[in-house]
Amino acid sequence: MKLGTVILLAATALGISACASVNETRFPAYDGVHFRVTAKAESRRGNRAPFQVHVDRAARSTQGALEAAHHASTRYCIANFGSSRFDWTNVQTDAEGLAVLPLVKGDAVIKGICKT
């Protein structure tokens, strides 16, 4: 009876640890951090060229969040227009020429427009 309990506990612990690793790898890592990223059109009707990218908890690594947003923007424009060209409309640069992400409560909300 004790052996069965030990096996059950070991199997449960192994299953829980496997779930944690699956959840971490569900989203790609940028700069060593996993980000949940969504890209969608700004308007449900009409022109799909203007889009918005949302990067959850971007404050953890602004460089990684920027890379994640770039990847999502490229994928969005390719899927909707067949081109990877786009411009971000609300991303500014600092004195050193580095991008400064617009953060809202720790999340990056980036707007852009696909080019054809």
C-alpha cells in the first residue's frame, strides 16, 4: 500500500513539473524571457493595414519585448499582405537611437502599419 502511494506521488510530481516546462516553452523566448504576444488589426472592418501588437509583461526585458513585437508585426503583415514591411507609429527612439517601448501597466502596446 505504501509503495502505491509513493508511486502515485512521484507520478504526480513528474506530471506537474512537465506542465511547467510546457507552459514556459509555449511562447518563444526573446532575450531569455518568454513573452505572450498578440497582433491584430486596429479596426474590425475596412483597412487591415493599421495593426496593434500587445506584449504582456514587457517590462521584464524591454529588448526582448521589442524583438517579440518585431516578430509579431512581421508575421501579421506577411499573413495579411504578403509582405514583411511595416512601420511602427508610436515607438520613439532615445538619444542613443534605441527604441523606447510605450508601456501601459508594464505591457507594451505598439501600433504600426503594414506596407505593401
